[in-house]
Amino acid sequence: MLEVLAGGLQSTIQDVGRPGYLATGMPPSGPADRFALGIANLLVGNDPGERYLVGRRPGAAGVEVLLSGLGLRVRAETVIAVSGADLAPTLNGQPLAMWQSVRVRPDDEVLFRRARSGARAYLAVAGGIDVPLFAGSRATNVRAFVGGVEGRALKPGDLLRTFPPRRAIGELEGRRLRPDLLPVFGHRWRVRVVLGPQDDLFLPESIDAFLRHDWELSSTSDRMGCRYIGPALEFKPRPAYLVEQAGADPSNIVDDTIPVGGIQVPGGVEPIVLHVDGPSLGGYAKIATVISADLGKVGQTRPGQVTSFQAVSTDAAVLALRELEQSIAETSITST
């Protein structure tokens, strides 16, 4: 069991999420960085879940920590692992090793101080966090008030109970991610996209500008949508049927489904990547869609950092997701 001493900017319970409900308006939620949460769970012997955004096994629930501030007190001996962004985590005031499992004991305190690289860290605990299921998942969606602890971010006084570990604590201590798989969180990001589904409404030179320009992440970004600052993108002359059915604004379309990672461009300015808590329908043209394997890069980008978008084929997107899922496996873990 863990006691929350401080909730930080926003710390939520997440598993791989609840896909299959977009038709009802419910986004999948889950981790902004699938790889980081999956590895943290593996390190402590938990089920990492399956097939990001489409799998039916959500795996064990952990804590997603945004930027800084989460403080926890250990109430019972267990094993934890911290992965993802480097938020200067400490254990009893001393640096806490990341990407490896660490034994903790009653009254130990874990604190995430500040972001040194990346935006979101993940804490997994042996057995996984025990909160109620909603639609087959424990993932929190704070806008819908579902999942996690009462559908909200963590706050002081919350008690996070855990399920029994699947393996003995002594067997889990000291496990770590293979060094060759450690991600690098820099200050510039290259994010792969598949053009569309409405790229045909944009001028060719605007598509070229979208792919050539460096885009700065706005501070008005969250798990629902990540807004990027850059040049205006212009549209082709508007077909009469769209004027009649969706209005004269060149970015408007008849309401259309939004894939997770879809990049809509309201008014032709500040493209918005709709992330894991994003809406299922929208009336703005989408110039491209972030591939599922790179959603973690978007989730780890801090406001003010720069991103460039690279167009790839759907085949390349499928291959990248397959490689991501294959890397979240026991073969990626070593023992000391």
C-alpha cells in the first residue's frame, strides 16, 4: 500500500486503457507513454497489457506523474519501478534509480522533484494498483470522471492499495531494462505521421510547410490535446457541398471520427494532436495522424520544446507499432 503525501501537478492511475468505446464517445485513456508504463510493470513482475489502443488486456495499473510534485509514503514492504521522464525521483531524499526495480519498506518516502528530461514518469508497484474497473480498465479520465481514484487526479491522503505480487519480492528486486533499449528524451522531437484523413483539403504548399517546419508545443496542452505553434496552414478553395453542409470556415468539415493521434487544424492555425483522452468526433480537417508507436514522444514533450513531423506509410506505422509491442517483453529485462 502507498499513501499519497502530495499529488503534484497531475498524477493519475493508468493501465493500457479501454479501447473499443470511441463510438460511445469514450476515449481509450491509458498511458501517454505506452513503452514506459509497460516496462515499469514488467520490472516489478506485473502484466504489461497488450496491443496499445486495440488490445483487450489492459494489464496492471500504475501511476502517471506529470512534470513534478508527487510524494508517496510506503505503507508495506514491496518492490517499485520508475520509468519514463526523469523527474529527479528520490527515495528517502537520495536519488532513486530509474528503469529498474527497487525494494521499498514501510515509512520510506518517494518524491518526484522536477522534470530534467521528458514530461511524464511512471511508477509501478508489484501486484499493480487496486482501484475499481470501469469498462474493463482502471485508467483515469479526469474529464469524464471515470477510472482510477474516483475519476480524478491523486491528492494528499489517498491510499493506493495493491494486489498481491505475482512473484516473490526477492525475485523482483534488482531487475532492470536492457541498456540498449533505454529511450533518450531530448529537447527536439521527430514524430512520424500518416497524412490524412483530410490532407486533400490543404494546399500542397501547406502540407510541405507542415512537414518542414519546427513546431513548438504550447503550454495549453494536456492528455486530451497537444497544441503546436507554427505557421498558418492554408486550404484549397472550398467545395460547394462543404460550404452548404459544414459552413464557410475552410477548416470545417462535416463531423467525422477522430483517430487517436489525429491532428486537427482549427482555422488553419496551431495544429492539435488529439491524444489518449481526446474526443471521438470533431468538425475540423485533420492534416495527418500521429502513428501509435510515436504517441509516447508526443506525451513526453514539454511545453516550449520543438517537434518536426515526418510522413510515413501505413505499412511503416504498423511495423513500428509491432516493434514497440515486441520490445515490451521479458526478453527486454535483465537481472543483477
